[in-house]
Amino acid sequence: PSNAPWSNEQSDFVVATPATRRYSSRMEKTIAGRIKRAREIRGWKQVELARRVGLSRSNVSRFESGLRTPEVATAIKLAKALDMTLDALILGR
């Protein structure tokens, strides 16, 4: 399987290369990336964030992958669970 971060194939790990570091840096500039990074910093799996916010794990996955953007009420819950301001979550401030 491909280790490219944009690949649809599953792999156990992604090799840290300059390309994956650039991808990671770009992801952190989006709401999707900020949700994922904040969750990972806390050592939580997607299911744990989902439980704390009252969502399904698949919704958290969709938010983190950028397939969906949380509505305002959900963004507020995510920010609270992740101990972030809404500005930090949405705008990266």
C-alpha cells in the first residue's frame, strides 16, 4: 500500500518525509487539521472525542478528514471538549 497521506489505501504508518511534513503543516491550517491535532495532543482516539462531544466516531472522522465541516453548535462542543476557544478551533488564532 501507498504511504502517501492522501492515499485511500490503508497502512499501519506514514513515513515522515518532507512531503508528509508539508501535508501535516497544511492540515493544521484547516479546521479539520486543528481538530485532529488537538485530539492527538490529548492522546485521545476518535471514539473518545466523539463520546465527549456526543457524536459518532464516523462524524469525528469526517470532520478530521475535511469531508464535513461542523455546524456552529457542534464546533462549540468540539472547542469545549478540546479545551480551545472557538476562534482557535475555527480560525487557528
